[in-house]
Amino acid sequence: MAIKEPEINIKRVSHWIGGKRVEGASGRSGVVWNPATGQQQATVDFASVEELDHAVAVAKEAFKTWRATPLSRRSEILFAMRELVHQNYKKLAELITLEHGKTLADAMGEVSRGLENLEFACGIPHLLKGGFSEQASRGVDVYQIRQPLGVVAGITPFNFPAMVPMWMFANAIAAGNTFVLKPSEKDPSPSLFLAELWKQAGLPDGVFNVVQGDKVAVDRILEHPDIKAVSFVGSTPIAKYIYETGTKQGKRVQALGGAKNHMIVLPDADIGMAADAAVSAAYGSAGERCMAISQVVAVGDETADKLIAAIKERMPKIKVGPGLEEGSEMGPLITREHRDKVASYVENAPKEGATVVVDGRQDPVAKGEGFFLGTSLLDNVKPGMKCYDDEIFGPVLGVARVKTYEEALKMVNEHPYGNGTAIFTRDGGAARQFQFDVEAGMVGINVPIPVPVAYYSFGGWKASLFGDLHMYGPEGVQFYTRAKIVTSRWPDPSTSKVDLGFPRNR
């Protein structure tokens, strides 16, 4: 008698509109995989244009009362949300791990860094303070106020399904806007969990909405006349599309793109420390981070040889396995297609002239279930090679060899991406010169992943950012508000007269 296979419960991930879950009606959906097993674990509804329009209409109506809500009440709700995320951070992390694949410890770190943005936004009464100039002219005062934009939207990536939305919605909602989130269809569940926490925190219905979907939803967000601003994090080609399309529609847009983060290692660097940093930053989250170190630039062959040997020594000690399995340090990649694309860079590297020092495709874990790939290390990587030019977004670390600091700096500055970079050295003068010279938005000095704390702002240069303002922190508040300047004079009949000349401030 044949053994009956156990039934797999495929859950359905839907939308959140007006303070409640709303099942999709478009008839279209996508697959949510379990990257650790390679099996489907859910379906996610894909919104139609009409469903997106409904969410925006609800948010627009909610904006009328939310923008008038006192700052003290907004801050109270944000503090409550902060506490709820803190209390539920492990549950939220588990949802991330199940759908993204990153280890539980890594997911908990993501939630922790996202939480910092909620904490920053709790101070919104202070952050929205304007300026006041008394007696700018005779009997005239001038002051500035910052007001919310209206309905704003966030389009977020798969690699940080909780943190990046918190980068956006914390300041946006605190400033008095209403928010429509279009999360990645690859790991959509954390967005609904966050929506439920907002509800528990006391956020009025319609202020925070989640619309699941694909390009149909994205394009409607970009063209919808009632959406005033769009925040995006993803690849550079899509970021450029988002920016160009959104701005043509008159929207305010910040679109963060891809990265190729270089780590320069000078001859005086502590090689052990540099190797630890390179391994951690290259292979954490299976390299699926926009701030991952994917390219080391070693100054001098001796430096390169020592560093490669130290990195190679550390690589076998990395435990690759399911994210929820105790002891796992690196999980799978997000999909089978992405894993195969990452593996192709390793396969093609020798044809381009690079040397494969460690081939992650040969790791036993890459031949089992799930979307796993072992860690890879490439040497003699140079500009012009695809493994150098492209953002691989996987556990592949390249090493380039140069003779001087000037050559290393040139490599960083001539690369089209300018997200983050780092230098490892004991020389304070060299480090200070590097931070002055380098063309990148975020710089680490003996720090491999220089993600700013929440009270600064996150963003790159060149093809890593389209738009004028970086994300979260002070620039995030600026992005989600607009300035209004008020010039005020109270009636004084004794000085009132007709004067057709242009006003002079005297």
C-alpha cells in the first residue's frame, strides 16, 4: 500500500487596508517559498489597480484626521508601537527567517536596527520644531513650519522585510502622513505582522496600509495622483525606473539602488581583524545585503596573500544551514533562480581571468534541499570582469590586488556604485584622507558595514541613490514633510498706508 504524503498547509498572505486584513480579488497571486527546504509555504495575493486605488482612497480619508492629531498623541502611539515591536521581536524575526532564509540571529539584528528608527521617530515633537525670527521687518515676524505631504508609499526589498519598512513608515507616520506599503512578494508576511502591531498600538484605521503585489501595484503607485511621495530600496535599474517614472508624475521620490562595497586593506592593517571583518561582512545573510562587502582591495601582494590565507582559513568554520536551526551562521538564498545566478559568477570567473580560491558550488550544502550555496572567494579580480562590475548579491567575495593607496582609491571612485565603503589601517592620517577622498555615501574606518545609526541618515552616492535626500533620520523627516514660511504682521492703523514699491525689510 502506498504511503500517503503529508499535506502541506499553504497559507494565504493578503492585504491590510483600513485596519483589517482584506483578501485579494484580482485572481492573481505569487508563490512564497521556504528557502531552507525549497518548498512552497504560502501564496501571496497580487493587487489589481482597483485594489491599490481603494487602499489609497482609504489612506487619503484617514489623512484628514491623522494630520490634525496632536503631536503628543502621535508620539504616544509611536512609543506604544516601539514597545510592541520590542516585545514581539523574536516572533517577527521568526517570520523573516521562514520566508527570507536568513538566520534567526541575523533576523533579530534586523528587527533591532529597525526598532532604532521607531525610537528616533518617537521624538517627533522635537523633530518638527521650526524656526522663528522676531521683528524681521518693522512689526513683522517670520517663521517656518513643516507639514505632512499626504498619502505616501514605500516599495521595499526582500532582503530586509521588517527593517526597511521601518526606515520609511516611522518618520512618515510620525510626521502626519498616511502610508501605503508595497512589500516584496518574496517575503510578505512580516508586513502584515507589523500592521497588526500598529493596530494594537492605537494607530487609527487607514493610516497604515499594506498592498501586496507585483509590477501592476508598483506602476499604479507611481502614477496615482493622490500619492505624494515614494520611497524605494532595491536594485539600481529598478531604482532608476522608480525615480524617473515617479518624478515625471510630479512626486517626491527617494530611490536607493544597488551597491558594490569595496574594503581597502592597507599594508599596516591588522590582518586578523581585517579577515574577520571581510568574512563577516561578505557572507552574513548569504551576501544579500546592500551594505555587504563584496570586493576587497588589497594594497600590495604581500597584504593580499596574507589576507587571502586568513580569509580562507576562516571560511570552513562558517556553519551553513537552515536559519531556524541552532548554530547556523549563514542561511540559503531567497530563490532557486537567484542562487543559480550567483553561482554563475563563480563559474564564469576563470574565463575572465580571476582565480577561484574557494568554490561555494562544491560545498555539500549546495547539493541538498533548499536554495543553499557555500561561500566563494575569488582572487585577481579586476574592473571589466562581471564578477567585479556587477552587484552579485550573494556569498561571493572578490579580492583585487593593487600597488598603492591611490590605485585602490581610484577603483572605488570609478565604480558606478557609491553606497558604502571601508578602509582597514592603523594610520589615522591615511584613514582621514580616505574619508575626504572617497566618493561614497557611507564610510567605515575599520568598520566593514558602516550603516548609520537612526539619528543620522542612510544613503549612497552615484548609481546607488536617485533623489536628493537620504533615508531615515533627519533627512527622512525632511523627505516626508514640506516647509511653509509664514510672514506675519498684526494690524497697526498708525503705520498702515498704500505703498506700491517692492517691500524692503527695514
